[in-house]
Amino acid sequence: MHGSWEVFLTFLKLGMISFGGPIAHIAYFHTEFVKKKLWIKEDLFNELLAVCQMLPGPASSQMGISIGTIRAGWKGGILAWIGFTLPSALLLFVFAILVKSNAIPDLKWVHGLKLVACAVIAQAVCSMWGNSVKDLKGIVLCLAAAFVSVFFRNVYSQILVILVSAFLGFFFMERKIDPKDLGAGQSSSSLGFIPTQKALVCLLTFFFLLILLPFMDFLYKDPLLQLADGFYRSGALVFGGGHVVLPLLEGETVQKGILSSEVFLVGYGAAQAVPGPMFTFATFLGGMIQGGKGAILATISIFLPSFLLVFGVFPFWQRIRMHPRVEAALTTIQPAVLGILLAALYDPVLVSTIRSGLDSMIVLVLFVLSFFFQVPSWIIVLVGIFSTFLS
């Protein structure tokens, strides 16, 4: 039990200080668990990171779940997630309460949060471009995905784009795998921290919920079922990091008329100012939709796929990853999801936010600070808020 509480308190500390997004979170984890506490070795840390970056979902949270599980079993994995997620989730829930109760007046600084969202998403698109789009095929796929997402604005078109891109990669773009790229020589047992039988149950549960929840929502039309379905699906189909979840969540909330675009972007801007995982943006949205129970349900639903995938995939990863068609499918998905994010940057982010030339200049300045000078996100938020008082 002592080990479990040590895991919880360590990740709680990291959840309160980990500003800067997934890449910064990974750096915090490396310093804490490889250099300071010596919980895992360098090669195992790199192996875990490689797997988490290829799986859908938030890589930093999946890394935390993995490290906690290795340290203190499956309970340690859950406590690691709770500790890392709790600070930002609480902050964003409180913010949702204030917005929902109109305790925060519609002042200029609220518009500043929307400008911050524009700059942050633009920075994410530019950062992801070099890693996701590497040839002419990638450019075509990215632009095609963006076109479909702009002109067919619903969450199902986004899911279809992801599935079609995976299909194209799997059947038409087979790649040869170099064993050196997969960490050949490392012990595959290092990833087998969940027994094979339980891993199979987790994988079956992952796909079962992906199919069952939409069916249950269609049958019963219950608001909580709709929330659980939308947020679970968003967490299960996000490839490429926290910012990519934005178009999926926008499809499940704004496009369905549940929340306004303004509230959605204000919450997204506020999410940049808190430490911890970007996926706790779901806590804000759930709180706006269904209060406290909605916040809890949305948070659990969007992170649950990460648990099921981490516990389900790791024991089989070496065999799965060695299949060249799987590698090709995963590689092809990346430019497609970037196209989805690019479409979201245009509409609703820029379309509903930019009102004047001054707004455009503010977004440009924030983008330059973020992309070229790597200014911390919380500073970007402050600059964005105060800059709106210039007009």
C-alpha cells in the first residue's frame, strides 16, 4: 500500500507543476522516474514512450498509467492517473461552475481566451506538420481530410476520415519494418506488466464499448449516455496528441447544439492555463453540460480508452508492431488527423474568433511567442488576456 500511495503523491505533485503540454510532461516524467527516483531504466522509458506515441489517446497520461502500473500494479496505474489528472480537472470544473453561473462576466479577457486558443492550435498544427506529413501522399491525404471535415461538418465524417486513412494505409501503403527501429534486443517481457488473459479482456472491452455505447445512446436517448458515448469515442479515436481531441469534442458538443462555439473555445483557452493533461478539457465540457456528474462522467469516459489500450496492447506490442501493414496504417492516420485539426482551426476556431485586424495581430504575436520562442502556455494565456484591453 505504501508503494501505491507513493505513486499517487508523486503524480499529484507532477499534476500540479506540469505545464507545457505532452512533450513537457514526458520531460518531467523522465527527470522524475529515470533520473531522480530510478523507478525505471532509460531503455524501458523509451520503449514505453514509443508504444504510447503510436496508440490513440494522450501519450503523457498513458505513460503515467504505465509507469504507475510497473511500480505498484494496476492500482498504481489508476492512482497515477488520478494524481496527475486531479489538479487540472478540479481547476477546470471550478471554471465551468463560474461560467455556467454567469459569475464570470462577458469581459474582453474572455475573448482573449479564444484568441489564445487560435494561436495554440495553429502552433500545434505547425509542430505536427513536420512529423506527420513527410511526402506528397501525406500532403494530399492531409488536405483531403481537411476538405472533407470543413464541408461535411459532423463527428461521423471525422471518424470516417480516420477509418478510410487507416484502410488506405493498411491495404495500399505497406512498409518494410527495420527491427532496429523497434528496439530489437530489448526484452519484450518488459512491456508485459499485465497478464495476457486480462489484456485480451481489456481489448475486447475497448471495442465492445466503442460499438455498444452508440447503440445504447440511439435506443434510450439519455443525456448521460450521449455524453459517455461522445467522450469515450473521442478518447478512443484521437491520434496525435491532446490538441487533436478538439475537433472530435467540438463535433460531439458544438455541432450537436449542446454547447455554443464561444463557450467551447473559452474553455479550451482556459485549459491552456492549467497544468496536467490536455484531456481534462473534457471535465470543463462535462461540467457545462451536466454539472458535477457530467464532469466526472466526461473525464472517466475520455480517459477510459487509454487504460484499456495500455493494459490490453502492451503484452502483444512486439508482435503487432512488427506487422508492416499495421505500421503503414498507423503512419497514414497521422496526416489525416492533422487535416481534421487544420479544418477545426479554420472553423470554428478562426471563423468564430477573429473580429478585427487587431484580433489577427494578437493571434499572430501569440503564435510567434509560442512557436518560435517556446514561451510557456500559461504566459501565452496571460499575454492573450491582457492584449485584448488594447482596443
